[in-house]
Amino acid sequence: MTEPLDWTGLLQGRRSHRSFQDSAPTRQDIAALIQEARWAPSGGNRQPWAVTAVSPARTRALLDRWQDRLWTWVLPSYVGLLAERRPEMTQAQLWDFAQEKVAQAGSVLGSPWLLLVHQVGGGDQTRHHLDNTPVDRRSPDFDTRIERAVSLTENVGRCSVGIFAQHLHLGASARGWGSCLQWQWVMLQEELQAEGVLTPGLSLACGVTVGHAAEVPSTPARSPVNVSWVD
Ligand SMILES: Cc1cc2nc3c(=O)[nH]c(=O)nc-3n(C[C@H](O)[C@H](O)[C@H](O)COP(=O)(O)O)c2cc1C
């Protein structure tokens, strides 16, 4: 018998950490975390993921080099997000507010591992198989449904990779480590390729920073989930 997991505690206590110590978990520990995450569910059990694990020293160097630029790129998206939540604010106020927030909480401090999570395969494979479907196997609305089928498989893959990344994040949390799921790294795909960190042609889905937390982040508010009940 194993000890029951304090699941509610893990879910509520998990936070996104952006401040790490300079000493990080060992490579062996990170390898175990990654292999554990393979138990994530995936569409058709395809397990459409792979990881590039960047050492803490290299991650720190990448952050020092690119962090400011990263935020410049994502600031417009962040302003858009804020605009939904704060409809009373003018554009100028939104930009000031976003910039202030980013200056306060945007940067990653210390030296975490950076786990770059890739999606393997997806819509292209589906398109190939659909293109080769024999005529007598095509339903009357086959052609009009193709695009939907292609984007569905692409999205199922993306969704599976997201769950895998969340397994990394929760696995880190269960070990008492700090971590943060970060889509920002996707913006740096070309630069990461040029520096030899990423192999060209990979479909980067997100990065997960993992390390020993240097501080406990505050708990952001959550809204109740909107549920429609149907009898
Ligand atoms: C898909 C996804 C992408 C995210 N991207 C980033 C990111 O690029 N940078 C970052 O600092 N945090 C990122 N986060 C973390 C969120 O900002 C964080 O989950 C949210 O503010 C709630 O805080 P909490 O995780 O501590 O509850 C991301 C989270 C998710 C699920």
C-alpha cells in the first residue's frame, strides 16, 4: 500500500515560481521527473512529446541574453489579456500597468533547469493519411471535413503536450521544487536554434523551468468554474 496523495493540497499549493536558487536539482533527478511525466494521458496514447533539457548554467545565460526581449514580444498579448479583465482602463493605462507588472514579476531569477517541450507529429500526418484515403472509403462530406480533422489532430496533440508539461510541473511541486510553465520560450524558437540549443524543425510547445524555489509566490485569485448542469 502506498500513502494516499494529498491531492487537494498539491493542486492548491502548486504555484508558478519565477525566483530560483542558484543550486538546482541534479541531472539524474531531472531525468527521473521527465520519465515520470510520460504517464500523462495523450490522444490515442500517441505520447506526442519530447524534451530538450537545458542545464541551469545555460538557462541562466539564455535568460540574461534574451529575457528583456522576450517581454517586449509578449507585452501586446499581455495587454490584450488585461483589456479583457479591465474594460474600464484606457489603452495607455493598460500599457503602463502591463509594463509595471512585468517589471515586478516578469523575470526569472536564479538558475533553474529549462525543459523545452516539443510536439512530435500531428496535423501533417493526418493530412497525409486523409489524402491517401481510397475513394470508396470517403464519406459524402469527406472534403469539407478534412480541414476540421487536420486541426482536430493538431489540437489533440497540443493538448496532450500541455498535459505532459503539467505533469512535469506537478511532479516538481510534489517533490517540493519550484517550477513554472512558460509559453514565452516559443517566441525564441529561432534564436534557440541559432544557438544550437534546439534542433531545427522541432515544434516547440512551451518551456518548463524547474529548480529549487528561492521564495514562496503569493497565491493569485481564482474565479469559480462556470458549470452548466444538464439533466
Ligand atoms: C499554458 C501556460 C502558459 C504560461 N506561460 C507563462 C509564461 O510565459 N511566463 C510566465 O512567467 N508564466 C507563465 N504561465 C504561468 C501563469 O502565469 C500562472 O499559471 C498564472 O499566473 C497563475 O498562477 P499560479 O500558477 O501560481 O496559480 C503560464 C501558464 C500556463 C498554463
